[in-house]
Amino acid sequence: MSPNEKGIGRPFTGDSRKSVNLQMRMSPSEISELDELAAKMKSSRSGVIRKGIELVKEWLSSKK
């Protein structure tokens, strides 16, 4: 039984457990922009990046 099934820890959000860790290099100005977007969206940096992936997928599918 996983810790979450026991009611311990943070509940899962979205479709599935986030088990992959990703590191990336960004300039200070990019981090500043990311933080501003996260604040406006009331989200985390990761949430903004996930939304960006979603938007790029939609944009690419509309190009077909």
C-alpha cells in the first residue's frame, strides 16, 4: 500500500503521480518570467511548465 492510499502525504493532483524529476538550466530573466507567470496563475513553476506543454500540444495539433 502506498503512503497516499493510507491517507499520508499530499494528495495526487491531475491524472497521475509525478514520479520523474527534471532539471533544466534557465537564465535569471527566464526564472523571473516563470515566477511572474506562476504568481499570476496562482500556480507553481512546474504548473506553468505543464500548462505550457499542454498549450504547445494544442497549437501543434491545430497546425495539421
